[in-house]
Amino acid sequence: MNLASDDFSLFGLPERYRLDRAELDARWKRLAAQVHPDRHIGQGAATQAQSMQWALRVNEAYRRLRDPLRRAAYLCDRRGAPIEAESNTHMCTAFLMEQMQWREALDDADSADGIDRLHTEVQTRQKGLFETVARALDDTPDAARAAEAVRSLMFVARFLQDIERRRDALFPL
Amino acid sequence: MALLQISEPGQSPDPHQRRIAVGIDLGTTHSLVAAVRHGLPECLPDDGGRVILPSVVRVMGEGRRQYGAEALAAAAEDPSNTIASVKRLMGRRLADLPNAASLPYTLEDGPGMVTVLTREGPKSPVEISAEILAVLRQRAEDTFDDLLYGAVITVPAYFDDAQRQATKDAAELAGLKVLRLINEPTAAAIAYGLDHGSEGLYAVYDLGGGTFDVSVLRLSKGVFEVVATGGDAALGGDDFDRLLADWALGQTGRATRSAADRQRLHAAARRAKERLSDLTQTELRCELDDGPLSVTVTRDNFEQLTKPLLDRTVSVVRRVMRDAQLQPDEVQGVVMVGGATRMPAVRQRVGQWFGQPVLTNLNPDEVVALGAAVQANALAGNAQDGELLLLDVIPLSLGLETMGGLVERIVERNATLPVAKAQDFTTFKDGQTALALHVVQGERELVSECRSLARFELRGIPPMAAGAARIRVTFQIDADGLLSVQAREQSSGVEAAVSVKPSYGLNDEQVATMLRDGFASAQSDMDARKLREARLEGDRMLAATETALRADADLLQPREREGIDGLMHALREHITGADADAIDAAVKALARGTEAFAGARMNRSIQQALTGRSVEQL
């Protein structure tokens, strides 16, 4: 085990998309408790620096593993199908059409109900895409297919933020 | 289950190893110092038995001072030299302080932040805060008749980097070794968790004199994990007083004519507000320059008047709960912290929002200092290992300015500390050899609406076509929540780094100068202190190494073991001598000599953390 170990090895978890969130959280806390700088106070600057590096690494891996989208992207990358969000914007036509419809629906939405409906619709789509990712990564390995779904999910995530922004604009907290 | 275990002083492995460490709540209106004694945290009283020190300093000329209650009593007669609520000025410029004109003292922009113009000239908020901290340090040293090993200082969770840095500077200026800056609501949660052995999700609503924080924490087996935090670093009980004071003027058609007038009226408004927590109606009475003012105020009047302030706090609660992705009924308890939460309207409104009565069983003025004392005791090595861990978060996102005055976020708010994140940027023009980096903090998309933390330049980039350079900018935030930034051009290795300190806080030289000027004790005292501290550090390092050897000596080859034994022997020799520098050098040598061993131990402990888990599962 070293700082360059992959996230899954670091947490002692099998390298797959589906994971037990409670188990991940428990392991993170155990690791954090070992490496946190507060646990190495008074042991000299070198130990402090090492514990800091480990704590940063453990937190980085935890942030990536607990976020389904980032975890999926990480697995695609490790299986030779990097996401390359900036350069690879390929998406199927049906999904592009759907995006345009959502945009229009969001621009037209002016009631809490309308926004809720759109929100539910997008979330349903998101759930379906995550299921595709899980199958393509864990069941019938197809990293390229998973990567395409991840790219769609990245758009969905941004769009969900736009929905929240619109909601805040219409109904300030 | 017992959440925390703290050994009796006499039961720690070696009584001489026990270090005096305190928790300090440096508040807007008042400050406290607490320490763990006889296994429990308690606030330390002054000679008069008072634990609360009003955060007020009166500058009397020729370096003479009044502090606390005495300064507060003199506020009305000498308003422009009596500095209260200095916390609101920490790390701030005039442009950040819309209410500056209504303050009884005069401000101007100084290096890094505002300064207060006193009869002794401009005083930085850092200096004023340092004086308050020095009073508390003295109180603690008198109580224990011993030097302090270090202190945990609390800051509002919503303090940005500039405010945190200013607080740390103030503590160092007061001669305190800062073991950690911790967030006030987190400190309150520790005190609360300690008292109740609680598990699960808790919300902390902390409305102090001048700052407001909300944190949601998950408590489990001694781990205090902050899930989300938010707040308003310029909203507190003071604002309720100000609204009431303005209302009283409006009702009577009067005006304040001097700083002393404002000070007296503000104090009268605060007393009326406090009475309204028990009464439904009271008289606000005050002696102004042009005669007495008296007006009846009902609790209803007051609540109507201050409802917008309360609304602002509830908006923050909503946002934090949204960040935490939690519904109100998932929260097990709502802890109230800060004197302003004594207002019945606050308790009622917050309780209503969460659908449960709020928890008020700990003294809201003391709970932050008590929690800080527990953490200080743990960080000083007095508590038993493995019983307390804080996993706090960064309250505000951090980013860089990009083309068009937009912010590219690098670290998102609510990331667990410590955190490091890197992002690659590139050049805009062909042959561009320098890059201007502007570090900002905040949630808005426009740079102009975020707080500017630092500007620095990366120079010496080899000329390349636009977009060809790969400049990796790394943000690192330590466990105190303090930021450092590094930029490196990947192909050439050209580097630039900035700890955000120089642009907003004081640099080391300034701190050293102020230490010499302001708190210079006799040289012999300083030397004695230095020797004492070097010995403490040496003892501690020896104890840590011995513990490590007892647990994991099998990781060492015989020759490595001999080397470490030799370094320990050398350190032991020096500790009995009187040469502080020689002790420091021996400590450093031992630290270097055990570096590889420490790395191997870290690896083993990680393996054990994981395998321990799998064994339990079988």
C-alpha cells in the first residue's frame, strides 16, 4: 500500500461500480482516524508531513468513490475508456433531442409544480443511466458503453444544477 | 456508550508528561478560556470569579490598557478608544464593513485590513485580539501556575481564509502555540457529545454576538464528522441590538449626537433585549447628551422588528440542510449555541423548522470554550488515544479567476479537511511567459462577488503556442482550514507558491516585530521559556518514539534500530542540559532519523484499519 495505490485498493474494496455506501463510509472513518494529522501531533515534522499526505490521499479517494458519477468515470478511465469530457462530446441523437426538450421545459417553467415535474423526469432518466453504467461496468463489461453513459450523466448533473438555480431564482430561500 | 475517555491527570502514562492546553472562545462580545481539569472541561474564572471576559479593550495611552468589564464600563466616557466587537473587523477592509460609520471608533484601511485609530495611533484588529488572548493566556497560566503548552482557538465555521489567518496571527502574537483552529459549532458539538454520549445527526445553530453559523454533524464512536456548514460572518446578537436602538430613536424622534451617545444607546438596547427574553414588555431607558430617552418596548414589537434577521438565519439553515441532503426530521437534535439563542423567538422559530424542541441544556455562552478545551487536551496528548476525531469541512468554495472575470471553482465547499485539489490551466497568447493567478473564495460565479484572497504570478514559462503550456494549480487546505496554493508549469517545472498569508494576514517578520514591541518580557524570561518549551518538545518526541518502538519495533532492521537508539540517547543527554538550540537540533535529528520508520508504521496502521474490519465481518 502506498500513496499511488488506486482508490479501491486503498479502501480494500473490490474494483467495481456497485458498492455498499455504509461500508465505504465506515472504512473511510477508520482510515481517516489512522492518518489524520491530529493523530500524529508531537511526532516530529516528518511524521506530520507524511500523515498530511496520507490524509489528503484518503480524502481524495473517498470523495471519488462516494460520488457515483466520479466513481464511474474513474473505472472507465482505468479500463481504457477515458471520459475526456472536453474533447469527446459524442452523444446519441435521441439524448440530444431529449436535452433540447428539457431546456425548453425549464425555460417555460414558472411554477413550483412545473419545476418539480421536470426535476422528477430528469431524475428518472438519471437513474436509468446509472443502471446502464452499473451493468456496463459490473455485469457485461463494456467500458466504452459505460463511458458514453457517463458523458450523458455529466450533462444531466449540470442540468439538475440549472434546475436548482431556476428554482432559487423563482423562489428565493 | 461513553463517547470520550479522558484519563485523570494522575493516571496519564507519566504525570510529568501532562501538558496544560486550553480552549479559547474568542467571541465578538465576550471571550472565555477553558481547560480539562480532573477529567472534565471547565471554564476558568478570573480573580473576581468571572468566567466571561467582555471582548473589549480600552487604549488609555502610553501602553496602558483596561480589559473586559472595566473597559466596557468606561466605553461611554471614552468611546473612540474603547474597542468592542473587534472580531467583526478581523481580515476585513473598509469596503467590507457597511456599518463602519456607525461604530463609535474611527477606522481606516491599513496593511491587509482595517486599523482602529486610537490615541496611541492605528491598532490592527489582530493586535487588539492578541491583547484579549494574552489576558486569557495569563489567566490560564495563573490558574495552573504553569506555562501553557498550547491552545485551541475557535473561529466561526463561516470565517473565510483571511479571517482564520488573522485569528491565528493574533494567537501567535499573544504568545500562544496554536494547536488547532476549530469551528465554533464543531466545538459545541464536542461539548454536547461529551455530555450526552450522543450518536447520529445533529444540527448546531450558533448565533453569537456578531457571527452566525449552522453546522450539521454526524456523531459516531468519538468521530465528529461535519456533513455541511454555512453561515453569515456578519450577523449576530449585535444586529438585534442595533435594530432596537434605531427603532427607539425613530419612536421618540431623537438622534444620537456623539459616539458616546451611540455607545450608551446600544448598551441600553442590549439590556432591554435581554430583559425581553423573560418579560413581555420593558422600558428602554438611556441618558443621551440632550436628555433622557425612555420608550416602552413589547416583546411583540421587538420580534416584529427583528424578524428579517431571524428569516436570514432560517434561510441559511435551509441551505445547509440542502447541502447535507437531509430532511428536518432526519436530525436527532438541534443544539443551540451563543447568547443570542436565549431569545424565545429564536428558539421557537428554529424548533418549529426542525419540528422538535431545541436543546438548550448546556450554557450557550460556555459550550464552545468547553468543547475547544476537550480538543486541546486531546491534541496535547493528555487524552487516551483514538477516542476523539474531528473531521471538519471547508465552509466556502475556493477558486481561481479565469478569462472574463469568472470563477473556476477548484475546491467545493463542504469538502472534508485536509483537502488538496489540482486543476490544469493554459496560456491565452502565443509566447506568453507569465500567468497572473487570482485566488478567490465564495459561491458566486463572478470574481467581483467573491472575496479576493491573494494574487500571485507564475513567471518564467518557456514561450510556447497559446494553449500548449500545462500549468497545474494545486490548492491545499490544512486541518486548520488554511489555504496554500502552488502553481507549476508541467513541461519546464517552473514553480510559484503562495501561502495566502502575505496578502491578507501578517507576515512572519511583522509578527516577530509586534511580539518584540508589544509583549516583550525580560530577555531572561524569554530564554527560560524557550528552554522549557524545547524540553517539553524533546520529552514529547521521546515519548512518541518509545511508544512507536513498543508497538512496531519489528519493522526495523537491527542497524536502523541502533541508529534510532543513538539519536534518542543524544536527545536525552541534551534535555538535561540548558542549551535550547541543542535540544531543538537533537529533536530535529530524531525526527529525520525516524522518518522511514514513521512511513512504515503508517502503512501498517492502514493495513490494520482495513483488515481489522474484514475480521469483524467474518
